[in-house]
Amino acid sequence: MPKVPSSQIVLDAAYRCFCRTGYRRTTISDIVEEAQLSRPTVYKYVGSKEEAITKVVQSLLERAGAAAQEAADAAGAPDEKVLAVLTVKLEVAIRLWQDSPAHAQELLSAATAQAPGLVTGYIDRLAELLTSALAEAVPDGARQAAAVLLTFTRGLEDDLRDADAVRGELETGVHMITRGALARPAATSG
């Protein structure tokens, strides 16, 4: 079994601490204890809890962005691509809610506050994937439909106590919205 790099041990420990006690109550000492590494080793990778959450968010969003790209590439029709991309987005939130039911909202807020550029970049990347998928059928309305779909998905993330029900709502909503977008007649130049 390959050795896990110390940097990953620190990030995993930080994530567990944030999930267990929330962002506000987590300290670097908690991360040091959870990682079971020396304080200098932890400080080598994260100098503060703000840096820790930023790096945790970066790692999570990089993996999610790659997974969304893979899902879009593997899907066939535009509506299948859209559902695949948004399912990846929803699953990130579901995982956080499952890992930390008591602190999920706080962690999402902290992630947005501490790493706004990373969150915006991730959402922009998803918007590009959705726009690209929809542009094949509705070039003029693709960007607007992508924005509506992202807003819809964000709304679903507000209450994830019943993850299976929310997954079903995502599928239903995506089909309804994409059917409407794809049924729009193409604008004619006059």
C-alpha cells in the first residue's frame, strides 16, 4: 500500500476536525492532534485554520471539477450531460451533509468566505460544462439555461436530510428545465 503524503494526512485531518466541531471551533492544535504529526509538520502544510479550509476546499473542488468533466464526457445526449454534471455538484454537498450534519451549513459558508475565488472558479467551470452541453441544441439559450440549472441545484442543496429524495428531485428538475430549453425554437437573425 502506497504511503500517504503528509500534506494529504494534514488535509484529511483538517476536514475531519471541521466536520466534527465546525469551522469556528476548530483550532490548529485540533488538526495537529488529529493528524498525529508534529506541529512543525502541520505548519509546513497549513499555517492557519483559514489556510487549512482553503486547501481542503481546493482539493475537494479540484476533484469535483475533474469528476464533472469526466461525467460530461461519458454522457451522450445534452440532457444526460447536464444531469451528470449537476449530480457531481449535488454529491459534493450530500457528502458534506453526511460527514457533518451539524456543521454542513457553517462549513459551506466558511468555504465561500475563505476561498471565494475557488468556489467561483468551480461554479464557472460547471457553467461552462453545462453551457457546452446545451449549446449543441440551443446555442442562443445555453448560457441562460445553465444559470437556471445551477440555481435550481443550489436550492436543492439547502436541505439534504433525505439525499435519495433530493437526487430524484434533481433528475426530475433537470429533465423539466432541459426539455423546456431544448424545445425553444432557435432565434432567427433578421
